Amino acid sequence: MKTDANKQHGNRQAQRLPMKPGRNDQCPCGSGRKYKSCCLGKETGGPAPDRTAGAAPTSSRSRSSLNSPSALSSRARNDLLAMFNGGRFAELETRLRALLGHSSQSASGFLWGLLGATLEAQSKDGLPALQRATMLAPQDFDIQTVLARALVERARFAEASDAFRRALAVQPENLAAQFNLGDTLRLLERFAEAEELLRGVVRSAPDFVEALVSLADTLAERGAAAEAETVCRRAVALAPEYATTHFCLGNILRNAGRLSAARDCFLATLQLAPNTLPALGNLGNVLQELGDFVQAEDCYRRALKLNPAYAKAGANLGRLFVEQNRFVDAETAYRDLLRTQPKNAQILERLGGVLLELGHADAARKCYLEALAVEPERTSTRLALATAVLPVIAQNSEESAAVRQAFASALDELAEWLHADRARPVDLASLASAQQPFSLAYRDGNHVDLLARYGDLIGECLHPGGPGSQVAAPCPPRERPRLLIVSHHIRRHSVWDIVLRGLLLDLDRTRFEVLVYHLGNVEDEETRFARGQVDGWRDRQTIADPAGWLAAVAEDAPDVIFYPEIGMSSLCYFLAAHRLAPLQVASWGHPISTGLATIDLFLSGDLLEAADADKHYRERLIRLPGSGCCTAPLPLLAEPIAAVEARLSGMHGPRLLIAQRAIKFDPVDDALYARIAAATGESVFILLRDPISPWATEQVMARLESAFRDQGLDPRRHLLSIPWLAPAQFLALLDCCDVYLDCPAFSGYTTAWQALHRGLPIVTLEGPYMRQRLASGLLRKAGLPDGIAASTDDYVAIAARLARESRDAEHSSSRRAAIIAAAPSVDGDVSVVRAFEQCLAAELDALRQCR
């Protein structure tokens, strides 16, 4: 039951609050004092809990522990025990060492045992003394028990279980010892044995709270979630003041996908024990999945303030920042953690990914190599090292042209490593967050061979039989085939606005049952709208980890899975690399082949593909009508951009907008913009600062400035970088610009679609690949092919002409009115949805006939 701060990683010992805290931990009774100075010396030996205010439930350690026969008088022994129970450990240690220095006492198991317990209470190593005590008094129940608990604290669970068994051999009916053995077997993941023992304890002592909690944990591990919850709720009712009961229940609820209820349990834990690190970490996780990023960040920071070396909180704080594209903050979080754990391979790998996003490729590779020096068999790091050769942006044309060969060589090295040991175990959870070759799409060329090689290597990691070797279980007969849509972006996003929204609205529900898996944790009004459009819905509020998503698909057993944006999300790629349905199809949310053998069809648009485009895909290419999407404009009013207009007021000439992220600017195209400026005269080229990689915009601006200077132009008079704008503000920017310039290397559909509806003339250069034909397909659908260039010279000429013509206000107004009148023709194309339905139905029929 992976419940601590990182749901994909963690050791078994940290799965819940320990039944007994460490000596220097805060006491679970809520007193605010350290455990060694509070309840450690107050506990009684019976199984029934002490439920008085401020007291923790009982444990197995007796106040009269270690009361073995010896040469000491009864009064002397009692005096020594009184010192121990009174917390006078330093004084007691001195006295015990003096006593053991006398030969007459050196063979006293009692004294050696008490010395061991005294050293442990001071956070010193008392294990040798305890081990000597058990040799001198092997039949002493208390000494064996104290030794066993010391071994548990050191995570030496197998030895601890042996010691508890020796104690039980002396007192076989002792419930506390039975409980301790059962709980230790749980830590050893011997859950069947643990359950049998713990059930016996609970039958004999139904109010033994610690046994109830341990049994609940064990049942949850064995998949009996409902009974685990029932057992744990009984523990909560018996000891509501004991933080561990609430924590355990929170873990059970969280793993069941009931995040709001789990959040309340973790809050209750922290109300009783405010500085409980695992509860802070788990609460942060739950809040992050619920989309409450501010409070999640606060939890992680509180945990790290208490313990800067708390790896899980540090890792998840970094993960939170990455999900918010706060890469500078993520770098800080990971570096802070590495100061205390410099050999943490997972954090080194994550830091490498962040450094790549920040444009520090060499530093990223260094991190990956350091991670591999720690864990040479770490597959996810090997994958990251291979994809690290793909730059977020290229500095020059030579670097851009060299990317294909560099990636091919990296894949050769990766394949050689993988094939050297085909039986190498792979952590599937780490693969679900592994780096993807996303940036390859932004380099020119047909990359289907490279993407297929990468996909096959992932397939080998996931499936020993080879990529695509899995066969999905036959689906039960249904009146309507079950269509599952899996996306990270069921919210205001280009994937939703263009590919998915109209599809969900117009799908014929008499033909298909529709389920949606929302992999992201950002929600808005469109998410709520989507939830109301489908027959079934799952999201990160109900699914905890990659294994949970795989289990959900197995339970839902879809006939078809539709992935609209494979390549943009690691988790989405991970799921798509499995054969989870008889028919699996992708679309152009990420407009390039997935490269996966497990994806059968790629759904594109007839107007987006060249005649020979089939060779660009590993999947079978299906050309849906038009641009392959059914869009509907979202009602949105333009919001004033006074600050931007103030900056524009100081610059003269037509305004040409390049409304793309920096990653779409290929160096080979830099000179085109300078040539347009030279042909136009006074003019302003407006770029938006990349919201994810602002450093990349700075580098693109530096390249463009150089290109403008090469044309004898002053970049300061022509180039303007402005902040990334909110959707309503972006509409206002479109209204105040004169020409929309599409990026030749990687076309934009969403921004061109928005520009079309604001009447802004569009210029695009139609290339051979779909990712270079999105805007041209849109213009052809709108009946406005005049903006489509066939060559770079044509692109410059069209752009310069439109810029010059914009100086004529009447002509410009007339042109904008004509474009606005044509814009509705690109929306509401239900024929795309009907073709989508017919394609899936025909493919499913063909699959059924093959069986």
C-alpha cells in the first residue's frame, strides 16, 4: 500500500505511522514532548488500550520489563527500574556500567538487558548489550521482546521476527507478543501469516487498537479494502485521540480513490500530532491530486522544515513544481534535497529532467550519469539519457540538422544496454514518468523510424514478449461498443478545444458508450462540462498511480481506446504502450506518429496530409473529412491589454504576430522574418514569451536580432517580446495586429483558428508533414487559400504584401470582414464525427470477424 509522500516509490517500513514512534519523535499522545520523555516510560503491558485523554494506546513493552532473576536484591532491581521509568537514562547508564564491571554481575542478563534498553532510550546503540542479554538469559521473555523491538527500529525485520518467536516460545499466550510478531510479518510483506496472527489477537482482544490498525493495513495490502476500512474505523472509534488510527484510515481511503475523505483523515492526524512527517507528506499528495496546489506546497514545505532530509516530501515538492511548469523552483527543491542525499538516483534523474526544460542539456546529462553511477540498472534514467540529446530549441541550423543522427546513436546505445540483459527487472512506475522524445517533432524530417525504435524499446521494457505482443482480453458482448477517451487535457487546452470538445458533443450515443479518463489534475468549467457528457469518468481524484490506471482499464474493458495526444504526457504514453483494448487509435493533438506498435490507427484530416503521408506513420493513417476535427467557438469576450498597447504605441508600422511557443521557431526560418521586415519597411514583429520555457524565448530573440542585423535592420525597431497572455487577452492582441505569421517548421492550428475568428489574415508555408500543414488545412477549409505559401520566397512575398496593404484602413477592414464571414465554415463539421464513428465500427467488425 504505497501511501507515503511519493505514491510511486517508497519502502515498506514507511507505509504508515509506526505503531511505536522513535524515541526522539513527537509523542503520539499529543503532549508535544518527545516520545522518550513521555509515554515511552508510562506504558502498561495488557492488550486493552488506555483511552484516557492524552494517552496513546498500549504497546507490548511492560513497565516491569527486564525483571529477570539475578544476584541483585529485589530492592536494587526496583531502584534500577524506577530510574529507567523515570527517564534518568544517563545516570542509569553510569550505574549499570559500574555494576557490570564487577565480575559477580557480569553474567546478569537483567543488567545487560537494562543497559541495552537504557542505551536505546538515549539514541545510542544498545543492540550489542541486548544480544548479550539474550545469550545469558535465552528464556527471558522481556529481554527477547526488547531485542526484537530494537531490531524493528533498525528495519531488521527478519531477525526481529525470530526474536519475537523466541519470546512466544516462552509465553505462547502473550497477546502483545503475538501482535508484535504479526506486525513484523506485515513489514516483511508476509501478509497471509500476518493476517492469521493479527486476526487471532483481535478475536482475543477486540479492543486492542494497535492490532486493529495493523490488521487493517494487512487487509489493505491483500486487496480486502472494504474490510480494512471497517476494521480501521473500529480502531478510530476506540481511540479517536490516537493519530495513527486516522492516518491508517486516510491511507486506506486514499488508495481507494476517496481523496476528499482521505484528506480529512490526514487533517485529523495532524490535529492530534501536528509534526507527523508521513501525514504531512500524504496530505500534500492528496491535495495535489485534488488540484489544491497552494495547500499541497505548504504541506511539503512544513515537512521539509521539520526534516530537510525527508526525501519523499522534497521529491513531491519538486514534482508539484514540475506539474505547474515552475522549473526554476523545481530545480531549487531537488538541489536542496540532494544536499542531504547526494546519492539519491531518483532525485538526480528528476533534476536532470528539470535542467533539460531550463535549457541546460550538458548539466542534465551530468545528472543522469551521476544517477547511473548510483543505480546502473535504472531503466528510466537510461531512457532519459537517450532523449537528452534532443534540444528543446536548436541554437543554429547545424545543431537542428544534427539531431536525427544524435538521437539514432543514443538509441543504439540504449538498445545495446537493454539487450545485454533481457531479464533485467524494470520499475514500471518509473517508466510511467520517464522522459519522452517530445522535442523530436520540432526538428525537420520524417521521424517515424526513430519514434518506432524508441517505441519498440519501451515495449521491450514493458512486455518481455516484445513490442505489441500483448493481446487484449476479448470484451464482453455489448449492444454499444465501449469507447474510452484518455487525455491529460480535459480542460481549456488546444487538445480539448480542437480535437475533443466537438467530438464529445456530437458522438451518437446510440452507437457508442463513452468513458473518459482525465489524467491531469487541473480542472475548470470545461472539465465539469465534459464530466456531464459521458457515461463513465475517472480522474486523479479516484486513481492513485499508474498501476491504478491499468487496473481501471482492465475493469472497464473498453472495445476502443482513443488517445488524442500521445507524446505530450509520460503517463499517457505509458498507457498507450500497453495493449489494453482490441482497437487503439491516436489523433493529432501531438501531430506526429506515436511510433508505438500498440496503436493501430492514426486519425488525421484529409486537408492536413500530403498525398504520400502514409509513409510518415507507423500506424495506419485514416484521413477524416476536412481537418479531421469538429470545432465550436467558445464564447469569450476580449479583455483589454493596456500594458501591451502602451508598448506598441512607441513602435510604428504594421504589426505581424508570431503567436507560438519558442520551441516552434527553427533556426532555418529566422531569416524569413528579417526578409519580411526588409520588404515591408517600418513594422513590428510580436512574439509572446514562452510560458513554460521563457529562457527559450530569450534565445530565439537573440537569434532573430542577429538575423535582422544581417539584413541591415535595427532589431529594437522591429522586434517586441510580450508576456504570454490569458485567452481573453489574446483575443485583444489578435484584434490589434495586422498579420498572423505561422511558424513554417511547426504550424499552429489553435492560434490560427482563433485568428481566423477575429478576422486576422494568416500566412503559412505548407510543408510535407502534417505538423507543417495545420494552418494551411484550416485555410483551405475556410476557402481562404491565398495565405498559403508554396515556398519560402512565396511566404515572404505574401506576408510583406499583406503588411503593406494593412496600411490602407478601408482595405484592411474589408479584408477582416471577409475573413470573419468565412470563419464559421470551419466549425461544426459533424461529418468528421460520423466518419470517426464509422471508422471505429468498421474496424471493430473486422476484428470480430478475425476471431
